[in-house]
Amino acid sequence: MQCVANSTHRNDQLRAPFLGILETGWSTFALVIAIRHFEADETIKAWITGAGPMGFLLAPISLYIAARLKLCAHQACAILFAVSALLLCIVAGAKHLSIYCLAIVFSQVCAVQCTPFMLKIFTDHYAPNERGQRMSRPFILAALSAIAFSVWGGSVLDNSLQNYPLIFIIMALSGFALAQLSRRFVSTPITQTHTGNPWQNLSLMWQDRFFGYLLFAWMLLGFGNLITLPIRIEYLADPKYGINASNTTISILMLVIPACTRIASTPLWSRLFDKTSLITNRNILNLFFLLSIAGFFYSTNLLVIGLSMAAFGIALGGGKILWSLWVTKIAPAEKSPAYMSIHMALTGARGTLAPFIGYWILSQFHAQAVARSGILLIVVACIAFECIRHHPRIQSQP
């Protein structure tokens, strides 16, 4: 068992840098290029921002299809990454906004659905008391890759926006590499025991009321964060807000600074996940998110904005681990993929809606109104999490 766990850990580290490249491209460069090269309107920008969450919505269906096809978890990942890479090739050659938008959206929709399949691999191979620490190094490697790619990509766009296809060519190659690396994992076929069917999985929200309550609190928190994320790039890039940052500056603020603090904080958060209460972890992270939003939108000083993004990176350091693994603390091991698929689907629902809500608030009011809305939702989520701190299923040890 330990041999398989070590092999899984090695393969996960090999794929991490390529994941960092894709994450960076989708989260920042796709939107920057839409704004500055294609001059996309708010609706298109919202679709691009919501692409990953749209994919999450399909996670229960993807699990169900994989089970019907008797695919192993690693085979499903290989197929999804390969399709995503092909779509990124289309993005690189796109001359029209409609093609660019459709291909960039569906490339991310495909890739993000690997999450529940990878969770099954990690749950099967890693002991409960080591999952957080096993995830730490791959997350750090992904963040380092994100830093390098963001600096390079920002300089490429500053030299000429017409060079943007280079970014997507590198992303496509990363997708093909991930497809190949996915084949190196060992996994068993996905079965109905793991997935049920989409409706059965959805019913977990009311059949397991504690799980449903946690999902509700997570929904409030997610909306609070997600309505502000695309507005951050808008706030930096649009001259009317008084900053009009260069592409390199946007890359440094949005990617390099948070990636550095994410790297520095990830080992600590991984240990905290394995050793402390789910609620303690969640609400400490929430405080960092609050600091990040408040500092970012109530200043035009790049130093203050940089410190705010440092706080955001610290929150991401633990948030990524917590988001990926928290269901393993409350769900039966054999049902973890099913629980995760519902968590992903609801993440997808809020992630799809949040950019539209954020841009609507921005169009009706101003950037600070978006920030206030996000802060209020996160505060309410903190209170909701604290209300269940002493519930029997909240354990200090996994």
C-alpha cells in the first residue's frame, strides 16, 4: 500500500507544473486577452470567468458516464485532458471572439472534471492522516510553475498582444502532457458504488442534512469570493478606476504575489488540515479572504493591493487543500467521489452565476459595492460555520 502511495505521490508531483500552467492561463490570461485583444463585453467576460465552474456542474454526470463505460479513474482523466488540449489548439488559432470564447470555455469545462476522479485515486492510496501533507508538494510545484508562466506570459503580451497564441500553444502542450501523465496512475474502474447516479448523488444534500448545511455555508462563502474575482482584473485593467496596470503588473499582482505566499503557507495549511478542526481551518482562511477583498478594492496604491493579494495567496494555500479534501472528513470512504461530485456541482453553480452577479453589481454601482457584497456574504458564512463547531461529525483528527 505504501509503495502505491509513493508512486501516486511521485506522479502527482510530475503533473503539478503542467496544472500550474493551465490554471494560470485560464484564470488570468484568458480574460486579459478577451478584454484587451478582443474587447469582449461583460457577458463574454462572465462566460470565460465562469468556465471552470460550469465544468463542475457536469461532474456528477461525468462520474455516471465513466461508471457506465467502466473506465478507470486515470483513464477518464487522460481522455478529459486530451480533449481539453485539442480545444486549446483551437483557441490558439482563433481569429473571432465567438470561437475564442467557446473553445476556451469548453477546454476548461473538460479539464476540471478530472477532480473527482483524482480524489478517488488519492482516497484509495493515501492514509487519512497524511492526505493533506501528500497534497502539499504538488500544490507548491503548481504554484512555482504558475509564477514562471505568469511572468513569461505577461511579458509576451506586453511586447505585443498579437503574440497571445503562444500562451495557448504552451497550455495545449501542457494539456497533452497531463493526458500522458494521467496514464501512469494506478486506479480501479469507477463503479455505481462510487457514483450512484446524478439524482441519487444530488439527494445527498437533504438525506445527509449535516452535509447539506455545510454545502449551504460553503455556498455563501463561495459567492462572497467569486463575485469579486473577475472584478479584480477589471479594477486593475480598466483606466476608469485610476490604475490601468500593464499586463506584466497584472500578472505579478494577480498571480506571482499570491503564488509566492501560497507556496510559503501550503506546508502549514497541509499540517493543519491533518491535525485540526475543519471549522477552525475554514474560518481562519475566511479571515484572510476578508482582508484580501477589503484591502484590494478600497485602495489604488499598488503596495496595498500587493499586500492584499499576498493575503489572498495565504488563503489559497489552505483553501485549495481544504476544498479538495474536506469531504473525506465527513463522508464514508467509498462514497467520497459521490460527495465530491455534489460539492463540485454546487461550486459550479455558484461559480457560473457569480461572475454575472459581480458584473451586474459593477454595472449598476461601482467596484466597492461588489467588495461590500462579498464581505457581507463571507461574514455570514463564518457565523454559519461557527454554529456547528461542536457537531459530533466535526473532528479534530481525520
